Amino acid sequence: MKHPEPVSSAACPLDFTLKHWCIWQSQPLPAAVEIWPAGQTLPNQTDNADVSFLPMMQRRRLSPLARAACAVAWHCRLARGDMPTVFFSCHGESQYYLEILSGLASDGSVSPSRFSLCVHNAIGGLHSLHSESSQAYLSLAGGSEGFFTPFLEAAGLLLEAPQVMLVWYEQPLPECYQAYLALSGQTWALAMVLSKAGQHGPQLNLLREATDIPANSDSNEADLLQAILNNRRHGSCRLERAHWHWNLDYA
């Protein structure tokens, strides 16, 4: 019996159909901006994402980061229905866990309510609760693959589901952390609804190439966010163990 040739792990392509996307950011968008198709940008009127679709008691529990993430996820669900969701953030509710660490250092106290809202799956859980969704959701933290981690997870979920939502959200780190890791100076969230490649709609293609070359100090994962807002169709990002390339084809 002839055995199949092994598949090389040096290059890994991931192909999707981009069904919908939604962005909110704390810095208002320019008045005239050409953006990717099949999506929407949410208005910023009070430096917080609008979550008026939720009851007041539910709104009060949401931090600015959670409001942004829940808002973009909610609007994608309105457009495409309920589906499994992958939530992703490099550092999550960093201001909350800094408060907890500071409390432990000063007098050993921890607020149970604050702890429940700072765990990494809190935002995903709150959205699932608010939307009364029974679909599976995952919460991932940033690792060596950076934001491309949820795309790997989505590819697996699409083996069993017709569509999957990714929700990526970030905020400025507390000042004491910024000397070690400088991130975006604003709060923002991006949600994407993905289905299998070849369906009607823009085609999002990603290619992962393994590498041992250290990442550039100026590598910026948020480049994908800016590409959407500037209608740029391709880009790349070199991370710790991989060089990622992406391309959007909607010709």
C-alpha cells in the first residue's frame, strides 16, 4: 500500500468567505473613509460603544472594553444570526486585574465581583448571557501566533458549523505596564463572521509560514484593523514563530 506524502508544516493556508464584519473604536473615524465591503463601523458619540440594546442592569456591569466587544458581536449576530464564537484579546481586562493585584499587595483583599469580571472568558460569557445564545464560545489569549490564533480555531470550528464569529478587542494597558509593552492608545473591537471559502462574498486568504527569525520590533497586529478602515486588501505580520500573510479578494 502506498502511503500519502506527509504535509509540510512550513506553510499553512487558511481560506474563508468573509460574510460580515463590524468595528468600533474610541477614536472617531474620519468623515470620508473607504472601507472593506460587507461590514459596518459603529458610531462613537460618548467614548463608549452604544449598548442601549441591553437592559440597564446588564449595561452597568460592562467595562468600556466589554461594551465595545459586546456591541460589535451583537451587530454581527443581527446581520448573520447566532453561531459559535471565538473571543480573543492579548491582555483582556487589564485595568481590573491590576486593581486586584494592587489590593492583594496593599491589604490582601480581593473583590469577588471584580474578580468575576476580569477573568479572560468574562466578556464572552457576558455576551453569551445577554444574547441568550446556546452556541459554543471560546476565549483565547494572545500567544506566539498573536491575533491569527482565532483564525486557526475558526478553521476547525467550520468543519462542523456553517459560520463562525471572531471577536477581537483591545485597550491601552495600565501605565505601569506600558514601559514593557506598548500597544494601541485606544480601545477598539472588531468582529468578523467567517464561513468556508468559495461561497458568495469577499474571500479572505491567510498563509502561515513557519520561521525561526525573531519578529521585528515594529510588528503591528493592529495593521489588519487599519487595513479594513483604509480599504487595503493585503498585508503581512511577522510574529515570534511565524510569518503571516493575508489577502482579501472581492473583485
